[in-house]
Amino acid sequence: MAKTSFFSLRISTAPCIRVSAAGGAPIAVTKAEAGGESHRYPAFISGGRKFLFNSQQGKKHSPHGGRSGWEGPVMVLPGTDTSGEYVPVKGKSGILLFRRDEALLAQTFDPARFQLSGEPLVVADRVALGAIPATERSPRR
């Protein structure tokens, strides 16, 4: 597979886009639905022929998977607070990290089938998003 970069724009109804490292025109690799859905944070998994991305509509997020050649999205996990992050595990399926209800969770993930298995494990509670205002930080000593 030729070297390819994926990126997304921070505007509503924007798809994920790919461009060849050799140059050329950018090509949309996802199709955002009408009504304010945007596709963000694409990341290659499983040898670069598959990718994960975040489908966002308002404050609703759900990690999705896609394949090169775009056969349509596969919803991996509905109802999260953020996009998912894939962590490969040598000799095993891998793990998907995601945030739900202020908790960071990890769940076994098969990138070949875009499928989760087992129950999610709580990695950390009270996980914040974004920057913490200076008034809420601990004072430096």
C-alpha cells in the first residue's frame, strides 16, 4: 500500500480525508451524514488498511471503523464521551480505550472485525476532558 496520510477538518459535516504521500488531490474516505455529523481523528490500525475514526454529532460521539476502499462505516461503540484509541497487543486482538461517564475504560477489541468482546474495565475514574481552568488547579509550591 502506498504511503497515505489521513486527516480531518474541524467543521460540521466534514468527512475524513486521505492524501497520497506522493501528492495529488485529497479524497474523502468517509461520508458524514447530513444534520451536523462530522468525522474526526482518523487513525490507522491493523497494518494501515483499516482505520478508526470518531463520528460526532453535537455532544454525541461514537468510534467507527473503516477500510481502505471505503465500504461504509462500522460502528464500534455507541454512546461514548470521546473517540476511541486503539492499543495493539502483540499476539492478541488489542484494546480500545474510551471515556464514558467520566471514566476511562478499556475493552478487548478485534481490529479485523471491528468487534469488542468481554466487559469494559475501568482504568481510571473522574477523567476530565480538555484543559483544567487555572482556578481549579493545585497551587504550585
